[in-house]
Amino acid sequence: MDAHLRDLRYFVAVADDLHFTRAAERLFVSQPALSKQIRALERQLGFPLFDRDAAGVTLTPQGAALLPVARDLLGRWAEGLESAREAAPAGTLVIGMQTSVGRDLHRATLRRFRDRMPGWSVALRLVPWDDPSAGLSDGTSDVAYVWLPAPAGLDFRVLARERRFAAFAEGHRLAAREEVGLDDLRDEPFLALPASAGPLRDFWLGLDGRASAVVGTEVASADEVFEAVAGGLGIALVAEGNADLYRRPGVVCRPVAGLPPAELVIAWRAADRRPAVREFLACHNHRL
């Protein structure tokens, strides 16, 4: 039986806080998703890691015995990964993203990076929305273009601020409007990011501007959003730039009044000091 690094990371976070909700906030996942993952790990291990009762959460004897081992494994993996990255005089910089970046934000940066870092190549990696860090949290991406709010442990720089639009199927009762308000959308079924997207899911449901939203179905990518909207499965909030990038027949996008803007950022792990990462960020600095 092999536990995944993510499972160990979740276990250590809950053990540190002895509180599922606080640990979920720090991990940038929903509390139900975290509880489900810990339960699955306990089934896989064959013993409980935590006692849960009205008084709170405590480690079981098995959990207490496993905790230092989990910490050691995570620490050694992080050190080994960093050493391996530093050992390579050249390599591949992996750039995670959850939607097409467009907006003329990264083409010049990529060219400048290749000029400054000869021997290095760049790989663009599209990551589903169930990972709001776009691969940064588990180390599968080196830098990432993501939408705020971003998970803890990441540094970022804002590249674009855009209005949020509502995407409707052509012929929807609100599609003829020049602009809509949140009150107009109160009873509309919304397309939602996976629950594991945590606060990012709430943001794209507009919950920073209202108390609740009706969720119709979940979607895992931008393409799924626009196909579902066109198919009449619900409506969705999208960034103004993405309304243009993902233009589809049968989909109409209108600005939503009263919502704060969406912010697209370039993000990286706060502790990552590798020259290739710093050079890529410097290339963005030059552009900005």
C-alpha cells in the first residue's frame, strides 16, 4: 500500500491544526473534501489517524506514531526535488495554467526567457480547476498563471484586472441586456468549479458579492464551461478577457455590475529561489 504525497500533506496539516476547517483553509481545499480524503487514507492504512468527537480532534496513537514519519518523508522529498532541480545546468521550465492566457501577456516573456537561458526549454501545462495552484502545490509546475484567490505558500504578481461577465446561452432571457446585476442572477443555476477548488470556486460563483448561489453542475475546465453554457446547462461567471478568448457560437457574455474584478497573476512557490524561476519572473518584470 502506497500513500500519495498529497495524502501525507493533508494528514500533517490536520495534525498541525487539530481542526479540519482551519487545515482546509490553509490547504485551499473545502472542508468536506479534506475530511473525505483523510477518511480514504485511514481506510487505505487500515487504522484511524484521528479521534473525532464533540470536544474536537485528537491524534490516535497510530496517528501520533505516523506523524514524524510523514513529516520526514515530505521534508526529504522537498529537499530532494530542489537538489535535483538545482543540479541541472539546463532543463525545462514547466508553466501551469488553468485557462488560455492570451491578452498578449506571455509571448514576449517566453521569447525573452529562451534568449536569456540558452539550453532551457518551456513546457505549457493545462491543469484542471481541481488544483487551484495549477501544479505549484505538488511541484509539477515551476510557475503558473492562475486566478486569485491563490493558495497559501505562493507568491504572485498581478498581470491583469478584468470585469467579470455572465455567460448565457443565446436566447436566454437576460442575453439581450447590456449589463446584468447579481439580483438578476439569483435563481439561475450556475456552473461551478469542483469543490476541491475551495475559495476559487466561491469567487467564480460570485460569493464575494452575495450570500449564496444555485449550483447546477460542476465543470473542470474553461472549455467545459462554454460548452455547458451553450448546451443550456447553466450560466457562468467568466473574466472579460476569457469571454473573448473562448468565444463560442450560441454563447452571449454580459458584464455583471457590482462585482470586484477578477485578477490574473503569475505565481510561484514562495521559497523557490532557483535561477530559472527568478529569470522567468525578471522577464515579466521587464515586460511590465
